[in-house]
Amino acid sequence: MPDTSPQLIDPAAPSEQIESLLTAVAAKPDASEGMRTMMQRASEFPNRLAAQLTGIALDPYGRQVADQFLDAYWSDEPRQQAALRATGTDREVIIGSGFHAAVYAAVRVRSGFGKPLVLERNDRVGGVFAMTARPAFYLNSRNRAGNAGLAGDQGASLNYLPGAPIQAANVSMAEYQTNTDMAFVIRLALAQFADVVTNADVQAVARDGAAVEVLLAGRGAITAGRVIDARGLGDPNDQDLANGTTILTFPQFMQRMAGMWPLRGVRRVAVIGGGDSAKCAVEAVLGIGPQPYMAAAALDSVDRVDWYAELPATCEGWQDDIRGRYQAIGRYLRPDRLGGRRLTVLQRRARPVALPGLGLVDGRTYDLVVVCTGNREADIDGLDLASFYEYTIAGSTLVVAREHYDLPAFRVGPHARLPFTAREREDGIADIPANAVSMFRTASKTAALAATLPAVTQD
Ligand SMILES: Cc1cc2nc3c(=O)[nH]c(=O)nc-3n(C[C@H](O)[C@H](O)[C@H](O)COP(=O)(O)OP(=O)(O)OC[C@H]3O[C@@H](n4cnc5c(N)ncnc54)[C@H](O)[C@@H]3O)c2cc1C
């Protein structure tokens, strides 16, 4: 009988991948300045590794070198093959490499279990926050030091990744951090606590005796003892309307914003949709998002933004109805002294049509149309939502995930579509619909699942 009892590890001991990352950064004197400098304050950190990684994160060149190292490591084909071959009935497989994959892996390993294998369909690890390698949008959850907790608790960190080597609060002190700040924390956690294979698109999952067979597009099937389905919010709803040039989905637009002079020749823009993604897109074209690469107001200034959304159309209405994070947008709704204004909210639904070199919306032409109309689940055979029920950990009524009726498989994070708890309703958290998918709401639930599930061979 193999020993499946949890084996506690030292979380401050770098994994092989993190050790190689530290070596790669140390080998470049310009890139290791932050790491070396931060060691002067090493005693203020929980351990040496946290000081080293914080130093790297706070040094732009150090972070760039580390990010490039991680990408190269994860894309190495022989390493990927070895990781896929190492699967078996005693291994957990996580679908997706976002925030929730990192939470599960970190808490699982720190609870004494083996490293999960993370399968990511993209070539970049880190999920939604890693959709760009350069900063492209700001988070909507405030950057605060502290431990996990709910919104409204000034002492809690909303972007807290349980078990991670360093937290988002370690990597910058901006009130709202960039997507790449969060992505860096997620990527370090995965480098420390998981094996990751990129370009591994899970297509189907089926029972194989007591275990599961996981079928990957173009890479055959592997065996797992348990599947953690952390697919996130899915693909853009209206991606079929986008043409990749004049009509873009939110991820396509953000990838453009992270490239060189992204708004060159763009004078008139339409944004469709009123959620947080659309607000980030509007911030980007107005010049109040993160600074794009090689873009300057003298060269690249959008004159007119038409926003098709059910949102307040006046500055006053904006102040009354929209939460603090997005208040800066409201002042662009007020006409200037000459009566002109750059931003107009058109409170109606719209559908874009691609014309040669232009996008057409509601009879008006635009240089660029950004479609931000939400997401839909990306299908995997055998893991449809109807096959899962709400899962509570033993002795508790708190729903932390969804468990499959027939397979050793769990849905976690926003992908689990967990109902608001009574506590979250009482605290007003349910009043903001976007909170349904926020990290502070789901992180502790995924962490609780990871800390309490038995070893896979005991299922
Ligand atoms: C644009 C945007 C901004 C957000 N900002 C905030 C914020 O500021 N604060 C906050 O609290 N929350 C925010 N959220 C919510 C955020 O998505 C969640 O809180 C959380 O990060 C989701 O993490 P995840 O790991 O569940 O999913 P994701 O980060 O979406 O990761 C899922 C991963 O699964 C992969 N995947 C999907 N299907 C497959 C497959 N078949 N095979 C292999 N891999 C697959 C995807 O490629 C992706 O990398 C934001 C969401 C979006 C879309």
C-alpha cells in the first residue's frame, strides 16, 4: 500500500523551477539589483524566498527577465512531454492556469499533497490576468496588504492568493494594480507549487476505472486520479463578430494595447457592453488605463468614443451610480467649454458589422470597435455544468465548489458558479453583480477544498 498521508513541506524552500529562476536573474547584474537590494530588508519578510521574489517583482528589468524565464521554461517541449508522461491515478490534474489553479496548487502542496499537473490551452500561463505580457488594464479590486477577507474589510487583502510565495501587495503599491502585477503572483505560485504544460487544450474527460482519462487536443490522453476544473469565465460571447482588425474582442483589444503604438490612426472608437471589461476598454482609449508602449498623446489620441451600454449618460448620473474604481471615466461625459466631448454613452444594444477597414455600428462608422459583451463557457465533453452539484466540505454548510456526479472532478472559482452565501448577502457583497466572480469571494473556497480533500488514491 503506498503511503498517501500528507507530507508537510517547507514552503520557503524554492522549487526546482523557482531555484532556476533565481539563478537566471542573479546571472544578470542589471536584473538582480532589486533582488540584492531587497535583501537589506530580508528580516521584514516571512522568509528569504519572499524577500528575493519581492525584489525581483519590484525591479522592472528583474521582473521582465523572470517572466521570460518562466515562459521559456513552461514551453520547453521535452519537459512538457516528461510532465505528461508522469501522470497516473495518484495525480491531480487542474484544467486552466489562472488564479484558481494557483490557489488550489499552493494550498494542496502546502497541505502536504503532491504537486498537481496544470494543463493550459494557451501558450501563456496565468489565466485572464496574463492575457497580455505588458500592463494593459487595472484590476477593480483594491490593493491592500493583509490576509484573505471580504470587500469592505479595510484590513483584508482582496487580491490575496492563499499559500502563494508572495502576494499581490508585494509587487506594487498602486491603489489598483495592473493585470500583469496579479499575473506575476499567479505565475510564481504555479512555478513553486505545480507542474505546468502549455498548449494543452483539454477536450474531453471520461471515466477510466476509478480514475479519469483526460483527452488533450493533438496530444493524446493522460490519466488522472482527480480533475480540478478551473476554466474561468470562458470565451468572449461575441467572438464570432470580431475580425481581428477593426472589430476586436476584449482580449484581442488588450493584446493590441500591449503592443507597439496600439492607437495609431484610430480617431473614432465604439465600445459595446457595460461591464467591467468595457469600462477597462474605455479607460484604455481615453488614456486613463496603464500607459501603452510607445504611444503619445501627440501621436495617438482618440477624438471620439461612442459607448453602447445601459449605463448613466451624464457625469452626475455616473457619480451617483458607478462605484469608485471607475469614477475617472465620468468626467469625460461632461462637455468641454466649447461643447465638445470625447465620450458619449448611447443607451442601446448594438451589433457591429465589419466593412473594409472600418467597423459599422448603428449606421456610424468607426476605426475600431471593441466588443465586451461577456463570456460563455468553453465546452469540455463530460464536464458540462449539469453534471455537477454543489459541494460542501464535511461538517460545514458552506458551498466551496461543485462536485461531478460520476467522476472524481470538481469545478472551482467563477467557473463553479457558486451562489452568494447568506453572509455575502448580509455584507452587501451580492449587491455588486461583478463580485460574483471576484477573487476575494472565491479564493478562500477553493483553498478550503484543497486543504480538505483526501489524497486521490483514497477516493
Ligand atoms: C477582464 C477581467 C478582469 C477581471 N478583473 C478582476 C479584478 O480586478 N478583481 C477580481 O477579483 N476579479 C477580477 N476578474 C474576475 C477573475 O476572472 C476571477 O476572479 C479569477 O481570476 C478567475 O480565475 P480562474 O483561474 O478561475 O480563471 P482564469 O483566470 O480565466 O483562467 C482560466 C484558464 O483556463 C484556461 N482554459 C479554459 N479552457 C481550457 C481547456 N479546455 N483546456 C485547458 N485550459 C483551458 C484558459 O485559457 C485560462 O487560462 C476579472 C475577470 C476578467 C475577465
